Amino acid sequence: MDINQLEVFLAVAQEKSFSRARKRCIATQPAVSQAIRRWRRNWASLCSIVSSKDGTLTAAGRVLLDFASR
């Protein structure tokens, strides 16, 4: 996992929106979507964003969000 993936994960999870996460990360929409696809491919078994519409997290994703937010 790289810091960019974690930043995008946090932004999408906290904003519950890809477009708001894009603005927060100062990135293009395709860059945010690609980062989430990489995240899912590499870390889906640990924690993933379940719904691309509202940023719903798995239980493990909520734990990571809490930890990473600190």
C-alpha cells in the first residue's frame, strides 16, 4: 500500500463520494477510481470500499479508517 492509496481510501470513506474525494485529493475522477480499483485488487480481503456510490466500508475497512484517521 502506498500513501496515495491510503489518502484516496480515507477521502472516499470520509466524504462518501468519489467526486468530493477527488476535490479533496486534488485529483482527476479517473485517478481516484483507478486508485480505488488498485486498492480493491490489492487489499480487498482486508478492507475495501464496498459501494462505489456511497463509500460503504466493510468492518475491516471501518477499523482501518479509524486507525488511519488518527
